Amino acid sequence: MSRNPVHGHFVWHELLTNDTAGARAFYPSFTGWAIDKMTMGEDTYYLWKRGDVMAGGCMTLPAQAREMGAPPHWMGYVGVTNADETFAQAIGLGATPCVPPTDIPGIGRFACLADPLGAAISILQPANSSEPPPPAEVGEFSWNELDTDDPQAAFAFYNALFGWEKQVEHDMGPMGTYAIFGAGGRTIGAMFKRPAEIPMSAWCYYVQVQSAHDAAAAICAHGGTVVNGPMEVPGGDWVAQFVDPQGAFGAIHAAKPAGG
């Protein structure tokens, strides 16, 4: 079977929260997102939109997840050629199943798992063949970062599962190595050793904003907490990490100004 061109690329980012109304009041304050909604059975699914472009989604944290102790969180979906085969491969590589392959009418077939180090991630087999998402613009997700207990073991898992390749490594001194990875020649994100202040291996997703400082101020003004930054990173971009009013961890990224 030839691989779908979207295989190994993040294709969707979704907020699962205990307070969708609160989230809908908070996130547009610094992302500029508009909000649309759709009905999924008895539930309402909210769409984050940048103009006519869908940037992500938002839904109520499922009862099953709450019963298992899952807090509000962001979930990333990686495109795959065959959800059933990829899910089975992941389990064989040491992942823990969370949600088995399930159809979403008109969207595709998805599944959720925890990698061998415990970080949750989802896969999505699109209903229609598609190309990898274009480079992110302001209001879209621009970076996918894994904080993990064992970066080498994590990379081996994702390399086998999605074909991710290391592109460059940055020595961060006592913080270890920041390993940037990609697929098909495109940069996707990075992995590094989980710092003590992060309680468990987890993914962190960055939304691109016009100004990290302005976004950080809006986050604080609307009930969120900036836990790190804004700070400049190698290359001149600016980033910050935050916790939203419902307890979900997120991040912002502002590209280096042209000519800056």
C-alpha cells in the first residue's frame, strides 16, 4: 500500500475541556479565532477558524476520559494511511490503547493511544486523500513539541510509526538536547527531556500569534496563567507557555519579524 501524502503530518489539534463556554471566551482573545459549531450526535463540536480556514476544534472532555483522571488538554492528530494498521503497529511497539479505531462520518477514522512513555496522541485516516497542511500562518498551529522522559526511546517509537526523521539537534546545556524532527523534508516539531516542573510526558502545541508579548498579556487578562516566557529562541522567534482557565496546557509562537 502506498502511503497517503498526509502520513506522519499533524492534521488537527483539538481542545478537550470541562468548560467549552469558558474556552470559547478565552482563546479568541489572543488567537483571533472565530468560532463555528457542528452537531455530533448529542454533542456540540466547536471549530476554531482563521477566516475560512479551520484551525482546530473544541469539545467537552468525554466522561470516560474524566473517569480515567484525564484533565482538560489539547490533543494532536497525526495523519496516517490506515488507522487500523497504524494502531496495531503502535500497540506492538509498546503504546497503550486509549480509543480503538473509530469512524467519524465524513471525516475519517481515528484512534487514540499513549506512547510508550505515556504521552497521549491521536491518529486520523482522512476520509479523502489529502496533502500535508501548508506552512502555518498567524492563528494556526505552527509547532508540535514532545516533553518526554526518554527522548531517544520516544524518537525510536515515532520514527517506526510515522517515519519521522531527526533534522537537527540543539545542545541546551543542563536541559539536554532539543531534537527537531520532520517528515518528507518538512519540519514538524521537536522532542526533549521532560523538565521536573512538567509532571508527565506530554505533547505541547503552539499557536502562531502576531506578538508573543501581546498574546501573553491577553492570556493573563482573560484568566490564563503564563508559566514560561515570553522568551526569544534561537533564530529570533518568540515563545511562551501557558495554562488556560480550565487547566489545559498550551503555548504560543511568534515568528521573527521580517528584516528583524
